[in-house]
Amino acid sequence: MTFHQNRMNFLTLLSVLLSMNDKKKTRRKKRDLIELGVILVIFATIYLTGSQVEVFGKVQQAVLTTGIMNAGELDEDEQTEASYDLKLIDPDGRLVDVQELKGKTIFMNIWATWCAPCVAEMPNINKLYGNVGDNPKIEFLMISEDRSMEKAKAWVDRKGFDFPIYKLASRLPDVYETGVVPSTFLISPQGKIVVRKTGMANYNAKRFRKLITRISE
């Protein structure tokens, strides 16, 4: 049988099946329109209220609970030199010179409130901060890419997060330029980038907590 004949037979069969379903479709039409209307209203509400980031963030949080997106230590030959040529500003307008943090372990996360993966990983970062943030040898630099510091601070406050946030007060060194948010770096006291992660991860995993504690000793 030729390709043309096969095609014609398929189209004929499809036509028969569609005609058989005409009556069923008529009965379903009203119900389908109602269901479609409900779905459209839900999506419109999500977008018009600006809550799509929160919704998608919640979905991605569920992915993080599986443990398949944990961050690990780079092999020694993959570790690069960190740059301390960076200045930040906190919500109170205080300037932070990262040069002064040399010799400490630095957890640096570049994030934004409009970034769903950032929203997803924030609760675990806050838990990590709660577990190790009181160690004077460890510094958290949560660098917001939001245009407004006020917006970033309001979002963090609303979520009840405790970690300190900052905005750039100088150019971001090339070694931290990834073009992706979130981007996270763990810098050792010896000035090596021992973790470099783009995209979301669970930083409160037991393995990561042990790593950040070990390199800070």
C-alpha cells in the first residue's frame, strides 16, 4: 500500500471517529468551557497579582526536597582564586568592603525576588544561616539584584528570613559573573572558591553543613 493510500485511509478513519464523537463533544462542550474558564481565571489571578514567582518557587521547593539538587565541593584542581575586590551596601546604607573579610569563610549568593529558583532555595539558605551563622568565622553575603533595596528588604522581612542582604556598590568581579541567578559561591579562608553553583540547590543539606563547618575550622 502506498504512502498516499495510507494517508487517505488514516484521514477517512479520523473523519469517522470525529463524527462519532460529535454528540459527545456537544454534551462536553459546556463543561469544557467552564473548566477552561476556571483555569484561565486562576492563571490570570496569578499573573495579575504578581504571585507567579511565589507559585513557581513553591513547586521548585518540592524538587529540592528530593535531594537531587545539592551543591558539592569542587575538586582541588577545579578550585579557582576568589576575588575580594568588591564593595557592598546594606539596607541601612552601610558600606561593606569584602577585602576586610579575607581569612573568613564566605557564603555568597546572588539572587532576586523575581527569580523563582531563588525563592525556592531561600528557606534552606535561611536554615543554613540559622545553623552556622553565629560562627564568627563565617560570613553570609546575600547580594540582591533587585533594583530596589527596599523591595528586597520588604520581601525578606515578609518571609521572616534572618540573613543579611546587600546590593552591589561596585562592579561584580569577573570570577562571579555567571549571567544566572541564583549563583552561589563558597569561599574558603585561604581564598579559594570551593563551591560554585548556578541554579538552585539545597544548602542546608547535611553534607554542605559539614563542608562549610570543616573549612572554617
